[in-house]
Amino acid sequence: MNTTIALKKIRTFFRKQKRLPTYQELADLMDFASKNAAFKLAQKLISTGYLERDEKGKLIPKRLFAPLPHSGIVAAGFPTVAEEELSDLVSFDEYLVNNPDSTFILNVSGDSMIDAGIHDGDIVLIDRTQPVKNGDIVVASVDGEWTMKYYHKINGAVTLVPANKKYQKIHPKETLEIAGVVISVIRKYH
Amino acid sequence: MNTTIALKKIRTFFRKQKRLPTYQELADLMDFASKNAAFKLAQKLISTGYLERDEKGKLIPKRLFAPLPHSGIVAAGFPTVAEEELSDLVSFDEYLVNNPDSTFILNVSGDSMIDAGIHDGDIVLIDRTQPVKNGDIVVASVDGEWTMKYYHKINGAVTLVPANKKYQKIHPKETLEIAGVVISVIRKYH
DNA sequence: ATCGTTGGTGAACAAATGTTTACCCTGATT
DNA sequence: AATCAGGGTAAACATTTGTTCACCAACGAT
């Protein structure tokens, strides 16, 4: 009956083991005496969209970790956290990362981009294949030093602009190597 | 020998399937004709610390997605503390959401929290069960209007403080309803 | 030249796994 | 009172899986 508690147990199992339980293990987990009960449970979880099967029929997690209702805007009227609409459920992994193979994570240290809302301790996602456009925030190596700055190219001359008046603009002379473009900023409290 | 290329293939497999390959699959992946070759490969990957076995002897990833000596970026001082290869292992869903059942998403509109690095258009994760502490950013309904502000309670008197000098502090008189605590801020460019 | 190691093939096999089929109980519906 | 669906048990079974054993080719070091 309670798929919620089942999900909870499966989640903790997956967190620990980094894999989904077998039917036998799932049965144990749920105190079922029969594998088949686990099998049926899995079916239900698939039909409710929490799990799915790969090409070989094996169970893999789907929405297992991100079933978040996405309600409207803070401003007006707002929210009794309404009915959870499946269509609005979001996996952050999919939402944030378009190119998993070329994306990596950086921990931000320093306050040179604070006026862009990037604080010390934030996490930043970098795509190293994405083409750089003016106004993008990039991670770059200038004359041997790595920084994170706004990127501006005017008449062929690149300027790296910090988002903090305390720091200077940079006009790279010798080397300028772009590690990638900041595609996302994440901050977690607590 | 090519444990590097093996790791690469295993990684992409894991990213797609969200599970490790069986020995048969690993053999196929590596163009081995024999499962045993895969078995031995796995042994090696275990002894080199990339994989490990759980209590039941099943393979689980260990250092599979751990920080790699990626050229350049790690080296010189600035922005990076650690670089990690991105994987579904570090699922943002898991990382960001502790209590899936009580967490929901809001789109931020307005600039009243801009000095806290929360900009118009950002996405914010709210936990509605988490206890509110002083200094937390909360989503609250004051006298019928919903806002996002810092929460301060001094001698029983609650003050809601914006992170923008343009706006006034709020001393709720009548109703004060807290929808939840901001646990995370997400901004996506492009 | 030979020896030992590394990395692979191939076959074999017990145990575990996914899945099906049949049956049962309980609470709700009619 | 009869029926029905949901959620569980129990048993059965083909397939797959992990693992072992024996063997082999290539190669570097001795």
C-alpha cells in the first residue's frame, strides 16, 4: 500500500549501495515473504514513474530522487503547495546539465563575482565545450592565473570583468585560456 | 592494461544506465569474448580502488567518479578548491533535497533578496518542515502578502529583513505564516 | 633460450535473479 | 450476500550471473 515508505526505503538503499535492490532484497527491505510482492511493488513504482526499465529489463531509478512540485511565482497570491503535477516534476541532473561529458563542478572561493550573485562557497557548473559569448561568465587562465570573470570581446580584444568594484578589469596580454563557461550556480544553505 | 579506457566506458555506461554493467555486459563493452576477462578486469579495478564490492559481493562504484588529475585547472591557486568529474553519482537531486516530501520549488521574482545573491529569475528550493532559525531566508505571508526575506526573531518579535536597501524591514503585526525555509538557490544561465 | 607475468579465451556450474502462474485474505462495492 | 480488486504468499523455472579452473599467446626480464 504505502508506496511512500517503499520509496523511502529504496532511496536509502540506493544511497548506501549505489544500486537498486534485487527483488529479493526489496522483499527483505519491505518485510515481504515473497519476491513476487516486491515484483509487483516495482511494477507499481514503474507505472507511477519512480522507476523504469532499461533495454535489458533491469530496474533503474528514474524520478526516484527528485519528485518536486513546481509551484508558481513568489510574488502574488501564492501557494498552497498544490497538487503535484507529474509534468512539472524536475530532475535537477537533467535540468542543470546538458552535456554531462563536458561539464564539471567547481567550488567557488573568493568574492570577485559577488555582484553577479556568485558567492564564496557556491558551487558552479562549467561546460568546457560551450562556445563563449560576450557577457558569459567564464573560468579562464590569464597569464598563468585562474579566475572567474565576465567575458567581453570587443574588436578582437578580450576583457575579463569582475563583478566586484574592489577588483580590476583584466586585459590579458600573453596567454588566455578559457576553461569553460559557467552554465549554472548552486548555493546550498545549512 | 587499458584500465583508463575501461574506466571511461564504465563511466558512460553508469551514466546511462545508472548501474554498473554485469560481467557479460562489461565484456561486450570491452569487446572481450569471455566474461572471465571482464571478471579479471573488475578485480583489477577493485584493487586499484575504482570499484568495490558490497556485502553481497556485488560491484559498486567507489572512486569511479572521484577527482581526477585533470590538467591545468587544479594546479594554480584561484577559484578551485576541488574539481570533480560530474556524474549522476553526485546527483543534484540527492545533494540538494534532503526531504523530498516537504520540499518544493519557487521561481524568484523581484530583487528584494539581491544582496543575498538571490536574483530575479533564480530558482529556490523551499523546505516547509525545516525549523526556522534566525538568519534563515524564509518564504512568508505577512498580512496577506507573500515575500521572501531574512528571518530574525528577537525577544519574541519577528522581523523580516530584505537583502536590498531599497526595501523596508517588515514587522508583521497580524498574520505571519511561514511557508518554509530556503535551503538552496539555483541559477541557470542561457 | 627460457621463464614468469599479464591479459586474454573457453567451458563449466552452483546460486541468484526475474518472471509467471496459481492461490489467499481482507476490505470496499454493489 | 455476492463480487471484486489490491496486496500479499508460495512454488516453479528458464536465464543470467558470478566465479572457478584449465589453457594459451605475447612479451619483458633474466
